[in-house]
Amino acid sequence: MGKEGPPMTARPDDWKRLPFEEVVAIPYKAVFTRSQYEKLAQGVIPEVMEDKWFAYLEDHSVFLHRSWTGQGVYRFRIEDDGESKVVVEAYCAASVVGTSSADYQAELLDFLVHVLLLREPKPFPRPAHLKEPVPGVYQHAVSGTGLPEVVVAPRPWWKFWN
């Protein structure tokens, strides 16, 4: 059964959410058109158990919380840049970055933004070190999706200064 009428816009109080704890800056950069920004502004309200994220726009920032726990995981701030909207800063929960890297979390955030908020297909960034007994289990646990995957290798240490 399809949804009727215009899409709902997610508001902060539409779902259980916990305040953000300690966060770490991540190198997420993005530029959005006005129509993409309108999609970001709609956010995401979970509807079924497989929906892993709750996302909303408030005060020019996008917030992403895990749907089951309410944990704040990602947030990024957007500013006008003429005809576009530009991400000027992005953060990830320190506890999450501690399990991988800031670079990987920026890749994963980019995937979530494109697939969940902009509704655009994009390969899932699977960490190079990940060993799964069944392919796709990690992707499903993180995003609830089953899209093609691309392996994301960590950057060599000397590339951090370039």
C-alpha cells in the first residue's frame, strides 16, 4: 500500500533520541543542490524494524540517530553558498569512530545521506578488514540495505598530511 499525500517532514520529537555524547570531527564534505536540500529537510522516520536510522534537519544541521537505541551518531552543519548548500562541519560519535576511523565514518555518512535521505543509489562502503561469514550482514546491520558493496581501504599514514 503506497503512502498518500506529500511526504512527512521529520521533526526532532518524532522518534526516541538521546542527546549526542562526545563527538569527533570527520572529513565529510558535500555540496547539495536546492532540490537535494529539500529532500534532506524531509528527514527519515523509521517505519519498520529494518529501518535503522532516524534523521531530521534542525537549525541548518542534519542529525542521524540509531532508530532502536536513539543514540546520536552523526551530525553535520550546512550553509548557503549561493545556489548550493555546503557541508561546513561534520561529527560522529566518538564511540563509533573508535571502532573504525574518521575517514571510514565520513564514507559511511555519505552513503547514508545518499541512500536514506536523498534516495539515490550508491554502493555500500564495506571496510577492507571486515570478514563476514555471510556477505551483506554488516551492511544490513548498519543501514538495513542490501545494495552492491565497494571495499574501502584505510588511507596510508602518509596521506593524512596531504
